[in-house]
Amino acid sequence: MFLQAASALAAAPALPAPANGKIQAGVIGCGARSHELMQHLMSTGGATITAVSDAYTGRMERAVDRVGKQARKVPHYKELIADKSIDAVVIASPDHWHKQMVLEAIAAGKDVYCEKPLTYTSAEGVEIVAAAKAAERIVQVGSQGVSSVTQQKAKEMIRAGKLGKVTLIRAAYNRNTASGAWIYPIPPDASPQTVNWDAFLGPAPKRPFSLERFFRWRCYADYSGGIATDLFVHLCTTIHFLMDAKAPSKVMAMGQLYRWKESRDVPDTLNAVLEYPEGFAVNLSSTFNNQTSAEGGFQILGTEGSITLGGDLTFYPEEAYEDNRWIVESWPKRLEEAYWNDPKVRAAELIGGHKPKLVEGAQKVHATGQDATVTHMAAWLDSIRTRKAHWEDAAAGHRAAACAHMVNRSVAQRRMVEWDFARDDMKA
Ligand SMILES: NC(=O)c1ccc[n+]([C@@H]2O[C@H](COP(=O)([O-])OP(=O)(O)OC[C@H]3O[C@@H](n4cnc5c(N)ncnc54)[C@H](O)[C@@H]3O)[C@@H](O)[C@H]2O)c1
């Protein structure tokens, strides 16, 4: 596939992106997320959406309502990719389609914004990275949190050493609703007349027509990696961004389907441990059965301070004081007295309520400015013009998605899964 793609590109030179005028964009997959993306892309003012493609007619209809009549409805995405007037494509189809659509778009000389997870399997990521590089196409992945003010600030603080040495990150997504568990309402006009079932299935196993599978595809392993590829991938993208890390060397995970048994074949509860060669570990956790703690968030734990990151960022200095009272009270009295008279001890220990000052106080940074997706898409348009890749390029997208695939393999095979840094892929 990749060799074909690269040679097709060599035969047909890539379309140059307009230096000044608006970028002509096509959108493949016009579902829930895509409608947000289209809105945000338009609000950047840097692109015109001239074609939209979807496997359900209702979504194309709404897409044209949203973006304007200059957008052509293209039921078959290959026709959109073949349109030479289109410079760049946004891909927001279900996950099992991403690789094929991204590779075909690259082969046609287009730049790509692909929603997370970039891939459905880890090996697909290796193929996409190679194809994007060979064809010199911009491939940006849509885990937009890294473009938020708070994640940018967190990275700056970690780099500046404000947290000391970070050795543990806890990150979670917790939900307790049917919509949170991806049981979305199905549009009442959905039928074999309005839904192109074969177009949806594409590379997935053949199955009888099912509106549940079509509209709630995240619940089925044929099209999605469940919690890991839907949610953990966001967490891993951010962690790699904050920590300047590429991939975990080792991953262990366990998952169970405790509750939503009638609606899915993927777990509703997932716990994973990831270890990074940079010298830190990560706990990822998700349940769809309780949302007492915030829906999504990070605790970044350093020797001198911590950051909690959800919508807002809060920095807490580490209140870690030596307190050896209970030990020295068992020593001979004269030795205990000498201990407390030592200036070094007095500077470090909690004595009579006196706390030695270790680091500066708490600090809060509110999530401000435009929506992170607008910033993320504006950065994509900049990359198209400057030909300079964004941090979240194909390689970053591949590695974040691969973490999810490692988690799922660990659950399925009940073993530790390792990363091969030389091949930039998970070990078999
Ligand atoms: N970055 C984020 O915060 C974020 C949030 C939600 C979803 N997403 C990602 O966006 C993608 C889409 O998710 P969604 O929630 O919008 O799902 P969705 O089911 O609402 O949308 C997917 C759309 O793709 C269409 N489609 C399926 N096969 C197609 C084909 N062959 N050609 C053209 N269209 C086809 C479907 O008809 C559907 O309208 C997923 O990869 C998901 O992980 C990202």
C-alpha cells in the first residue's frame, strides 16, 4: 500500500498549498466530532470547506447547512480525495478507516488533519509515518489538548524544573452516563436507504446491517479499541508532550466489562501502568460506572511540586518535611537533645508546628483564550503554508495511539507488552 502510494505521488507532483489565499479543504466523515471541527476550521478564517463526505446522508445534509452551499456532498470519499481542487482533508471517520483514508490522501498529494487515534493497530502507524515522510505531506493528529493554554503552561513549568523530578503521573477519564458510555441516540431517519453500510464497514469484518454498530461504533472492537483508543490516547498524547517522551518501554493493563454488557464487546473499566525510559511511570484509569472524580484529568507528581490539570491548571508545592520525632524519642535523651540542637535538623524538620519553607506557594492558571481545537486547527493551516510540522505530527499520533494498542494487547494477552524503539513499533 505504502509503495503504491509513494509511487503514485512521484508521478503526480503534490499540489502546492496557496501561499496567501484560503486553503480548500474537504471533510471525510461528518459525524459529531466533525461538526465541531468544521465549525472551528471555519472560525480560523484560513480555509474554505468545499466538499463533505459521509456514509449517512443526514450528516452530509447538516454539514452543508453548517459550512455553506459552496460545499459539495460527496457520498464516496475516494471521489473527494481525487478532487484536485482540494488542498487538504480533515478525516473524522471511525477509527478503523483512518489508515486507509490517510494513506490515500497522502498519495493524492493532500495534507491531512486526522482525528485521534491515528490508527486502529500499531503497525498502521509505522506505515503512515513512512508515507507522510516520503511524500513530504503534513499529517497532524487531532488530540487538541496540547494546544490549550494550560497544557502549554504545564510543559513550561515542568521544563523549568518547578516540580523537581517527575516520576509519577496519574491520569483518568471517568463517566457514568449512557452518552458517556457511547450509547448515542440514533437518528430516526436512519435506514438502509440513508446509511451506506458497506461504506462504513470498509476494511472491517463483514456483518449484517446494524444501526447500533454504525452509530455506536466505539462499543465494538471491530471498529475501535474502546476506552484505550478513545480516551487513553488523549492522555498519552498530553503526557508525551509534557514530558518530551516518545513511548513507554513497558505496559501492563487489565480491563473488564462490568456493567454495559448488552451494548458492547469492549471493557467499561480499564487500568494500565506504563513505564517510560525517561524515568517516570504513568497510571491510566477509566471507569464508565462512576464519575465522582472529574471527567478527565492529570496529576503530575514531582519531588518538589505537583500539577493537577483538568480544564484549569493548579500547581501545588510539595509539603514534604522531615519528621523524625517518633524515631529520636526512642534514643537516649542526651542524643535526642543533641539531634534537635543540630542546625541542619532544625532547618529541615517540622518542629513545634514550624514548617521549613521548601518551595513557593500554590498557583492557579485558568483555561483561557480560544478553544484548543481552534488553535490546533490554525496550527495545522500554518503548517500547510510553512511546511513545518506541528509537534503532534504523524509520529506523535502514531506513538500515542500505540500506547492504547499496547494497553489492549496487554489486557487481551494477560502479559506485559514492550516497545521496540528501533522499529518505533510495539514488540510482537
Ligand atoms: N479530538 C477529540 O476530542 C475527539 C472527540 C470526539 C471524537 N473524536 C474522533 O473523531 C472521529 C469521529 O468520531 P465521532 O464521534 O464524530 O463519530 P461519528 O460516528 O459521530 O462520526 C463518524 C462519521 O463517519 C462516517 N463514516 C463512516 N464510514 C465512512 C466512510 N467510509 N466515508 C465517509 N464517512 C464515513 C459516519 O457516517 C459518521 O457520520 C473518531 O476517530 C473519534 O475518535 C475526537
